[in-house]
Amino acid sequence: MSVSYQAVGWNRQKRVYDLVLWGGILLYLATFIGVGSTVHPQATAETLLLRALGTGAFLLLHVILAIGPLCRLDPRFLPLLYNRRHLGVSMFVLALAHGAFATLQFHAFGDLNPLVSVLSSDGSFASLATFPFQPFGAAALVILFGMAATSHDFWLANLSAPVWKALHMLVYLAYGLLVLHVAFGALRSEPHPVYIALLAAGALILAVLHALAARREAAIDGERLAANREGYVEVCAVDEIRENRARIAPIGGERVAIFRYEGQVSAMSNVCQHQNGPLGEGKIVDGCVVCPWHGYQYRPQDGTSPPPFTERIPTFRTRIVDGRVWVHPTPLPAGTAVEPSRIPGAAARPQESA
């Protein structure tokens, strides 16, 4: 988090993340060109570089799309999510280099404007055998540019979280366009079974990961909770919530995070104001709930970020009856202070350190 916008708020983790990322990218490009020149000695250096950039960008896009469901299934993948936008921008740089190099090599020296040539000189829509592939890649590149250009939190704050999220969900459209770009392009010129299998395997792996993550999330939302006469909903036993952690429950049509800390219980919205991250999957550190996605913080008793930050989320009233946690389903206005429910017989315990 930062009070004012900066180009990039560098820290040690981001530096290590980017060094590993670009070290891996450069190693991939060098390995692809080296192996390619050995297996296909007739291929030119320009062709090998073009293919290395294209396959590198496409492979990195698969990694980016896999990170989200992997984090839903196993929190050990969360460190990859923290700087996923760096992956996205790096992937766009590779895709842009691939597109620019292809345009220069195949379209820059004709009579037509290169961009017009990209969109008009590639086959015909009349049949699958001549179906053009370059417009698909160009459209995907435009989407990826929009995402990379708005990756900074400045755009998130000024576009609003729902608009920003909707814009960045277009990555799935870009992926579909790139699958068509590869299918009608590279696989048509080199229809080797191995290449077809790799393309299908990538799409299948992503589909399975998203299906498994959706199944897990549906299980949370499908939980049925009983209400008492005063409208409170019974969630779970106190002992089922780990210290400084939360239990996520579907209450009143939304997910609520019920945190246990210092011998007491508080409930708040599960949705972080930054990028709708799952607060209930984070933990309390130094008195604040820390979002596992990007580190935004909120006080559990009032749902507000510590000064000088101004983010606020709704809170919920809680009760503890016979060792069971009850939550009222009506959310209170964002930032409303609510007295935590004391756990009978529990003494205040020191906070867990980061």
C-alpha cells in the first residue's frame, strides 16, 4: 500500500520476483533459439527469434491464467499472485516484440501500410483452409495492451474496482483469440501431432484448474446455515477458527470472514477494496487483517484501514453462545465499529508475528 502513486513501489520481494522472472524469460529465449538452430539448421535467426518470442509469450499467459485457480486450491501459490501484474506486463512485452517483429519482417516492405497489410493480406474468411490468423493475434495484442497500460493502481482507483476488474477479465478473450491465432497460423503451416497436443493440453489444464477452483468456491457458497429468532446465523464452533485466522461463510448473500484473535471474534466482509481479494484467506498481523493478495490492511473491529489509508469495508455483528459463533446477516455501513464478541474463558493472547 502507498499513500501517493509511484511508478513502481520497489521492494526486495519485487526485485527478486522480477530478476527470477526475466532470468527465466531470457533463459527460455536462449534455449529455444539454441535448440531450434540445432533441430532446424535451415531456419533463419529471424524465424527462430520470432518463434521464441511468440511461444514465450503464449507459455507465460498460461502461467498467468493458472495462478488464480492454483491460489484458490493451495495458498502456497500466493507468492506468485502478489506480483502477477509484473508477469502480465512482461508477457505483453514479449507479445508486442513478436507482433512488431512479424510486422516488420513480413509487412514492412510492401505497397500497403504494414497495419493494413496485417489485417487484409492473410487468406480469406471464405473457408477454413484459408482462414486468416493474424487478425486474431492483432486483436489479442490490443487487449493485452489495454491490460498492461492500466496495470498500475492509479487506474484501479480511478476506473473503480468493478470496471478495472471487468477490463482485466478480457484476458480470457485474449487467450481464446491467441488459441485461434496459433491454430490457424502455426499449426496450419506445421501440423505436427506434438504441437497440436501441446496446444490442447494447455487449454485442458487451464479448464481443469478453473473447474476445480470453481467447485471449491461453490462448496463455500452452497453451505446452508441456520438462523435463530433474532436473525443471527449460526456459523461454526469457536474452536473451528484458528487463532489470527478466519472462517469464511456465506451469510446474507455474500461471503463474510469471521476472525478469531486475542480471545475474541469479529466479522467483516470477505472482499478487499483493492482488487476484491479474499480477506478471509489472510491473517491478522499487528492488529490488522492482511489481504493475502497485495497486503492491504483492515482493523477487524471496524473494517477500516489504519491511517493514513482510507479503505473501509462493511462489518457484521457477532455473538458467541455455548461455544458457537453467530453472525447477523445484515451488513453494517463500511467502517462501522462493532464490539468484538469475547470468547468465554479465553485470555487475550499476543498477536502472531508476520
